[in-house]
Amino acid sequence: MERYYQPEIETASREQIRAWQDERLVKQVKHVWDNVPYYRKKMEDAGVCPEDIKGVDDIRKLPFVTKADLREGYPYGLLAEDLKNCVRIQSTSGTTGKRVVAFYTQHDIDLWEDCCARAITAAGGTNEDVCQVSYGYGLFTGGPGLNGGSHKVGCLTIPTSSGNTERQIMFIRDLNTTILCCTPSYAAYLGETMKEMGLSPEEIPLKAGIFGAEAWSEAMRQDIQKTMGIKAYDIYGLTELSGPGVAFECSAQTGMHINEDHFIAEVIDPDTLEPVPDGTYGELVFTAITKEAFPLIRYRTRDIVKLSHEPCPCGRTHVKMSKPRGRSDDMLIIRGVNVFPSQIETVLLNKGYPANYQIVVDRVNNTDTLDVQVEMTPEMFTDNMGEIAARQKDIVDGLKSMLGLKAKVSLVAPKSIVRSEGKAVRVIDKRKI
Amino acid sequence: MSVKQISVFLENRPGALCEMTKVLADEAIDMRAFSLAETSEFGIARILVKDVYKAVTVLKDADYITSVSEAVAVAIPDVPGGLHSVIKAVADAGINLEYMYCFLGGKSGKAFLVCKVADVAAAESALSAKGAVLVEQDELAEL
């Protein structure tokens, strides 16, 4: 039977969700108008005042907020509460530029941890589980968020943080960890290491994993599930909005339910800024309607997703978003073609290569070059040069049909691609544009 | 009769081979024959040693990918046409040589040929029939 952390919210009727959103949006717009001069100015420039916003239908009258606004407002420009009411800051990894600093009241943290508790419960977690949080603790939201959620569910929480792979595996085995929370690339690495140690899936006590903070493919999920004998659930979030738990996967594993009682999701065409229908990929835009300290209104996430309002067999009524196809920041434009690292990953995993790869983009004689470095595995290696060359060509052909681009494929030595304990560095762009 | 050849995957970049030979040197692996084949992207080092198990273990511990396969090792008569007589025996039997390399026996002073073929037994019987002197794995240390 499907379990919910907050059943009355997670399975509420669409009308009820809409009523919450209408009421909370109106309140939130007034809150930022009254407390954030930056927002008030943006709204005045757009010719809109709080009285114009009577519900979700009016949301499109509000101006967008982008990462540039966050940079401009750093550090206090978008703060909507007195600092004496704030109890925490978290910060982004700064992978796409300057760090963002987000503020939280105790109430904000409470709601954030509720969202993470929903995700853990959806992954089958109860107070009988042992939950190992191998996300980084500290400024990164992964560790603190899942840690709080795990407490709320009542799991025995092991705050290992990231790194020290040997110790991670020791705890998993000695303390019978049943739920693992970390980035998917680190999960893949842990799985690979346990396999090397000769552990079969039956010998690994884990039953579920909650993996997020970076884009990963369906093929990578299958790989991780098989190696560790678990069900692997995706989780989505942004420091700017709270952290992990903005959306999470349920047992259906066909998308992530967005916690719509806290966040209004829109999907827009990033060029025209017009909304796109369900099922069409576009840029995800969020409005945080319950946050007190750092409430973002129509924040452009740069994540490319599609939404689905189809009823979900798990019984949750909140809208589902697809795995991000890649952050629009991650998207590479190579010889005029849009390329997401996740597409390359799908090709490699489908052909049985490990999830450890690196993409090197360069520009030679004014032409972009794409070099996909793949680690050789004992299963792939043969003494026959021709067979290896054929395998290489097979990857080149697979990439060509996926991307419409000719890529170079380099087979590199095992373990030569640096394993990440946080976010994987998949792309090295050497182009100087 | 055959010998066991170790193949090692190497990246084609400066220093890649040196890193591997250091591993073998540090572990005092005594090589009898060594050959390197390469493409622009990667290379395969092929090695004959007396103790195959030890060599493979030290390479694996250093994260190298290896495979062990059978090859035919045969003494080359030290006379003009010596190599030809061996090659002809294989050719006459209709056997395809995938690749080959030569090495000198330090103790015997003789030259030897290592041949990679699909059917080791067929190649060996063709060579034996022509009176060629084949080498076994156990004999490698004595050459």
C-alpha cells in the first residue's frame, strides 16, 4: 500500500490545491511588495501592484526573476524578513557562476523538511528504516534537507555526508542501511565499488535510494538499481527555492510530484516566455508561495522539463514533472546543435558502458569538436584491435543518431576519470568564445 | 604446447607506457617478450612472462585492464630463409596470422617468433609437421 507523509495534502483534490495556491499567492505577493524594495521596483516597472493579483490566473502579470536578479541582489537584496527572524543560510555550489545565498526562518526549514519527509516516505521509508545521508552537509542543501526529512519520518539517520567511500560502505553493511541519499553519480560509484569488493545485490542491505542534485538518465537508474538491488528514486530541488524536495518521485517512477501546496510550477518557452502545454518541454518556472525569508516569484530555473497532470497510480494528486532534460545552463551548443550531457549518457549506458564519462568540447580551426571520453572496462577489452575499434565506432554511430553530430570517442584507462563525491564534472568546455 | 600472452590496455598518451613498465619493474616482473601495438587513440601492450598469474595480479592491482590469450611461440632457424620457412608452414595450412612479433632468447641466443592465430592447435600441428621447434609456457624462463 502506498504510504504518504501528509496524506491530506498529498492526495488533496485539484480544487483544494488550487484554492491553497490562490490564497497563498495573493498573500506572498503582498509580502514581497511590502518587504522587498527590489521586488516592488520590478513590479512597478512591469506596471503591476498586489491588488492585480487575485489568484493563480493572474500570475503571468508578474515579472520573472532570474539568476541575474539573485546576483544583483546578493546578499540581502531579495530578503523578505528581518534577519533576526532568520535562523539559517544555505548556498549554491556556484557551478554556474556566483554563489547564491538563501535565507530561512525556522518555519521555512520546517516546511522544507516536510517536503523531504514526503520524498523519503514515497521511497518506502518508515521509522523502521536506517537512512544514510551521503549528500554533502554544510552550505549545500542536500545533506541538511534530507537529514531533516529523515528525522521527521523517524528513520535512524546516519549523517555520513559525502566522501570516504570505504566508511560509507562499512556503515551500509554494519548498520544495515536501507535508504541511501546521495547524488546519482556517487551512488553509481558506491555501487561500482561494492561490486568490485565482490558484494552481490543480495548482500547489500539497501532497499531504496533517493538520488538528486544533478541530471541523470533512465538508463543510469536501471544500472544503479541492478548493481545495488534497490529502487532508485529521483528528487528535485534548488537552493533558491529551499533545497531538495521541491519535487520527488513516487513508486510509479514516472516523474516527480511537485509539492504544489508550496510551489506553483509553470513551464514556458524560454524564447517567447509563453506557457507551453502539458507534455511539451520548456523551462520550469517556480513561485514559492509559503516561504517567508527568501520567497522567489516566477523564478526561471533554467531546467528544461515537461509537466503531466495525468492521474498517478500512487494516488498523489500533485502535478508531475519529468526528469530535467538538462539544465539550460548545462546545454552545450556544438556546431549549432543543442546537446545535453544526459543524451550522451543515455547512449553510453544503453551500450553497457559505465556512467563514468567526460565530455570535452573544444574549437579547432573555427569548428567545434566533441570528444566523449569513456572508460574501458574488463568486459569490453579484447586483445583484438579490430573489435575494439568496432566498439568505438558503435558508440560514434549511437551518438550520431542521438545527437545528429559526429563525435570523437576516446577509450580511456579505467578509473582515469575523476569520481565525484558531489556534483559530477561531466563537461570540460575549452572553447574560448 | 602454446604460450600465454598477456594483453594490457593502454591509453595513447605520453607517459602511459612508462607508468605500466614502472609497475612491472617495481614488482620485478621478468619479461621474455614485449610488443606494443597502437592506434591513434589507444594501445595494447603484449607481454610474455614466466609467471602469468603474478604479472596479471600486479597489473590488476594497479587498475590495468588485461586479458590472457594463447599464442604460438616457435624458434626461428638462424639461417637465411629461416623466418620464411616458418611463415610458409602456417600459410600452406591456410591459417591466418592475426599479428606476430619476434624476440631473442637471452640464454639460448636464438630468435623466436610469437604468432597470434585463431586456431592455436592447427597452427602448432602445421608447424610441427614441418619440423619447427615450438616453445611451451614452462620453457619461457629457460630461453
